Amino acid sequence: MGILTLQNVSKGYGGTPVLKDISLDVAEGEFVAVLGFSGTGKTTLMNLLAGLELPDAGAVTFRDAPVEGPGPERGLVFQSYSLMPWLTVKGNVALAVDAVHAKKPKGEKAELVTRYIDMVGLSHAVDRRPAELSGGMRQRVAVARALAMQPEVLLLDEPLSALDALTRANLQDEIEAISRIEKKTIVLITNDVDEAILLADRIVPLNPDGTLGEAFEVNIPHPRERTAMNADPVFKSLRGKVTQYLMQVGIDAKAEGTRTLPDVTAIHHMAPKAYREAAISLTDDRYLQFSQVHKVYPTPKGPLTVVEDFELTLKKGEFVSVIGHSGCGKSTALTMAAGLNEISKGAIILDGKHVEGADPERAVVFQAPSLFPWLTARENVAIGVDRVYPKASQAERQEVVEYYLERVGLADAMHKQASELSNGMKQRVGIARAFALSPKLLLLDEPFGMLDSLTRWELQEVLMEVWSRTQVTTICVTHDVDEAVLLSDRVVMMTNGPRATIGKIMDVDLPRPRTRKALLDHPDYYTYRGEVLQFLEDYEHGHQKKADAA
């Protein structure tokens, strides 16, 4: 028997089963990652281990004794930090220490507080309050607080999923180091395959039907370094197996659409025939041009150059991703191309015309899709379509709307109000709306950044499938290395800001149409991935030096 055990545990709400007949044995000193889709009951599972909820059937035991409520031997870190806003970093950690170690001498308690604040790298911020901390720093306080209680088991419920990629990577490294130094038993809930492989001894998938899948052992020696691991055949093989398993249980149930697109032309494609024919040879290789583009913001301390000398040319029908650390000006470059952000210096030219102001010929999908909550999915897409197909009949416009909603997997939900849709479904509406505008340029600003990684995979496949039919010229801003390699013809890597510019451009010569499964099996995939990871790592260290100096 392990230190923490679930035996034939089931749990449901209002007659709906969430977890079904789950058995899990966590050994002392083991790091177990539970990996699954959103809505599969991962947090319910964690609440049962923490004693915040009790099972409907079966038993949860800690050292063979039944778990009947929360206890100091099980320290829990949530996705949201739940810190006391009026207390400092030191005060928040001390509060937990006082509650659990009330009988210890004052000096010992103070030593515990200091030790764990140091361990998560916050010794310089002990007197700051939560409002003065970044999201990553707040999450470090939550980890320090849980560790300072000196629990026998550390329970981590998606603690890093709300953080940007760089902060997340740094905290992953700290958790990996803590698990080796403290030799704690850890259970981590995550939806990120790479995070699970980087940290865990064993990965247990939680299936969409609420059952546990077969476990994967992670036989990679510690310390694990993400860029070095990228070239490790054991890592590649395991990553392929876990990814394939999750895709098999979660994504294969997609229904194929049956609609065909009516033959109607958007208003911005209605140039006279002679002009169109003359323009083809002139602009197709230089369809979109960023020419020495700068963005400068005025500040009380003088002008701040965010983006400097951004120089890039896209061919018609090309898919380019822009990647870099937070604050490198990726989104600034994209919003200038959309006409939503004034260009300070230089020019952006699309199909022979200067970009000035917003226009439906440039469709944007943001991280949070701005839908009208009182309208249905169909009505949200129809608003734009009515504007850009003025010569089409009402029936033809309706056909355009329904075609794209079906393509993004919303055939059964197009009459639901936006307010009733999940985040993933809302983002599908945003994608359908953008494609339905038949734009000359599609601009995607971290469109899947708020979604769990499994929903993200599914929507990347949807995006690739719809893009392969339309071949619309596309720029996608992302911080996800796999997303950049998977989707793009070229990956544009940006240096750190301020004065951010293009540091490197990588051609991605992988066959199209693409699927995640095919690419994971392609011999060049990990070479491309390694090149981007190495670039980001080089700049991460530059970023760290700057941060340390500050």
C-alpha cells in the first residue's frame, strides 16, 4: 500500500457521475502527474485527495487511515493563489506556519518561513503585499506556504496553468528542484504533457469518461532539462505515446461536416478583373510587407520604443507564426497589421495598399473572443458576413455562416447563445467568424492561450483543416513552440523587449496537410522544435540577467 490511496472511488454531482471506480496508489517519495482534459474531474480527484470532498463510493486513505477532511499532512496549492491581500509575502507564509506548527518555538517557525521563501526565490520580496507581485510571484508564495507547513504529501492542482510560458517554465524548474531536495510525495494535476514528463516519475491519464487510463512510467534521469530532453529518444518516444493516447481517447470523436461553400465573393475581393490579373504577378510574392516598422509609446520618462525595425515580407497564402517571450512586442506587431494600433515609423502594405485603420479584409482572432453574449453563435458570425457579402442572397450568406460553424465543430451548437458556450466553443465561434469574412489577411493573437492544452490541440487541428481549404495569408502570435512548428511555413522569433526586433526566421519544411500525429512521427519535427527552444532559452537567460539586475 502507498502513502496515499484511492480504492474503487466514485464521485458525482446531481446524479451525474464525474469519477468512476478509480483506484490509485501513490508510493512514498513518488511524483505522480494526473493528466487529462478539462471537465474530466481532475479537480474533483484532487479535492478527494485533500479531504475537501468525500467519495460517493470507495475509500480514500492516507497511511491506511481514512481521509475524512483536510489535514496538515496534505498541503494543497490551487490554480488561483488565495493569498491574504493585507499580509506581506512573509505574513502569508507565517500565517500557515503558525496554524500548523503552533507548538514550535518562535525561532524555529521564523526559520521555516525564511527557508521556504528563499527556496522559491522570493527573499527580495518578503515585505511586499500580493497586489505588488506578478502572477508568477504570487504562485511562488502559494508554493512556499504549502511547503512551509511541511506536509508529507504536496498536492498541486494545475498550479501553473494561468501563467505565461516563461514564468511557467521557471516555476516548473523550481518544483523539479524542490521535489529532489525535499524528496516529498507529490501529486500534480496538469493538462500539459511536457510539464508531466519534465516533473513526474509516473503519468496517469484521466479519461473523458471519468476513469483512469493505463499509467506511463517516466524513465528519464533527473535533473531534466527541457532543451536537452528534446533530443532524447526516450523523451520523444514517451511524448509520442502519451500524446497519441490522449488524442485517441479525446479527439477522434469529431464529426465530419457535409456542407459545401456557396460560390460568393467578399466585397474586398471584388476588384475589376483587369486589375486583379495585373496585380497577381506583382504582389503575390510580396503580398504583405512590414517595412522598417517601429512602435514608440510616449512615457513620462521619454519615448519608449517597443518594436524596432520590424522587417518581414509574406507571400500570398503563407502561414507565419511570431514567437518570443512575454513583452517582446509580438502582439504590438500584429495589432499594427490589423490597423488597430498606429504605426510610429515605417509602413505595412497589404496587396499593394497601405494598412490604415481597421478593415474586415484583415480579420483578427484574439485570445478572448469578443462575442455578443446575447446573440447565438450563428448570429455572432452572421454580423460580419452580412457586411462583406453585400451582393449575396440571404440564403447564400446563411450558407457561408453555417459552413464555417460546421467546419469548426459547432453544427449542433450554432443556435446556442454565446453566454452558454464554454471558452473552447467561444474560440471556435471566433475562428469561424474570421474565416467567414473571407479576409485577405487572418491575424491570430494567441488564439488558444486561455485554453487547456488538449482543447488547444483540437482547435489547432480545426484551424489547420479550415486553413488548408482557404489558404488565407495568416500571421499567428504564440508562445507555444509546438503550435508554431505545427501550423507554420515560417517561424519568426523575436528578441526580448523593449526595442524588440526579429532575431531569427526559421523555414518549416514539413508536408501539408498537417496533423499532429503525422508531425510527431516526422524525423525533422524535433529538429525544428529544438531550434526554437534553443532561441527562447538563449533569450530567457538574457531576460533573467536583466531581471536580476532590476
